Amino acid sequence: MTGPRRRAREAALQILYLWEVGKMAPEDAIDLYFLQHEPDADEALRAFASSLVLGVVDDLVELDRLIEQHAANWRVARLAVIDRLILRQAAWELRHQADTPAAVVLNEAIELARQFSADEAVGFVNGVLDGIRKTLAGAAS
């Protein structure tokens, strides 16, 4: 059974996909996703998923800079769409959700990679996010 925050992360990833690939406004992608896929979702799930989506969109430049800094020899534009979105979402959460332990954020991102991406993406996502985690922890010290 998946918990509400995991479901919200899954929803946010799918909404970000609608935004990026479907070229939809983030608010429209949020509305469409919940209308079609989770019309009975409670307010907490909707709110957390929406905060992830809107946070990623608002912080895109900095998130991509962080990802490129830790994805050796990979430009963000060259990453598989789903991997790029998982990394952006988790990097945003590492930067802005101090109440969520970094280990939880990394584990959730790895699970999303297992569920939505290719097998080799799991190690890549883990490595990039661990580097980001270390950078952010060093900056906070």
C-alpha cells in the first residue's frame, strides 16, 4: 500500500510530464490530472502534489544547474524526460522541504525511477541526488 505522500509524488511526476511533454500550463496540468486520474483525492494529496509541481516549475533554472553539476557529462536536456523530472522533483524537495529527511526524498525518487523509468536510471538518479544532497548539506553548514 502506498502512503499519501508517495501517491502525491507519483501524481506530481505525472503532472510534470503533462506540463513538459504536453506543453500545458502547470495549473492546467494539475487540474487535468486530478480530474481524469484521481477525482476523489483528498486535499492533502492535492496540496502536496501541487506544491511539488509549482515549486519545480518556479525553481527550474536552479534545479537544472544543480542537476548538471552532479550529472557528470550530462546536460539536463539530454536526459530522458522521466529521469529529468524525477531529479527535478527530488532536488526541489531536498532544497525546500527541510521537514522531510533527505534519505526519504532519495528513497522516494529511487522508487519513482523503478516504477516509471529504465533499470539503469535507478543508480543514476541515486548518484545524482546523493551529490545534490551533499552539496546542499555543505551549504547549510
